[in-house]
Amino acid sequence: MNTDKIYAEAIVNEYSKKNTSKVVALHKLDRAAKLPAQVFAYAFGIACALIAGTGMCLAMGEIGAGTAAFTALGIVVGVVGFVGVAVNYPIYQRILKKGKDKYAGDIIRLATQIAGEEE
């Protein structure tokens, strides 16, 4: 195995002009189906984790006056954040399913065309 040749081919492929082939189109469709669910899951998960952390800080007296009212508020805010974190994955799955259903016909048609050409 000539590793220099493999490395040179990888460099050439990186700098060569890309053709829009069916495989590239298939990859773009797959990405379009999955990206909205991933963006939502990350954004919602980060927001809920920050809410839960704020609630824990309030409950422990790190922020706020450290009174019983702030402790109770912190517990409520923390629970809201933890519930958000808990429902994040089921919401992600639902959004992902909608995206896959939306692009399923085009992806299957293109994938079968690609598979037919390789045979």
C-alpha cells in the first residue's frame, strides 16, 4: 500500500472542483431532513440546562437573597428546566420524523437510482 499516493489523491480531491452528482444531492436531502431537528434539540437543550442551573443556584442561595422564597422559586425554576431537558429527546424525535417523512420520497427515489447505477 502506497500511503504517499493515497495522501496525494486525498489532497487532489480536496482541491479539485466538485461536481454536483446524485450522491451529493442525496447527502443534501439527508441533511435537509435532519438539520431542523438537530438545531432545535441543541438550542432547546442548552436553554433548558441553563434554566435548570439557574434554578439550582437560586435554591442553594448562590444568587438571590437566599431566603425561603428564593429557595422555593429556585426549586420551581429548576424543575421547569429539568422537565424541559427530559422532553427534549421526544420532541427531537418528532421533528426528525416529520423531516424524514417530508423528504422520504425524494431520498428513496434518488437512492434507488444510485443503487441501480452501481449494479
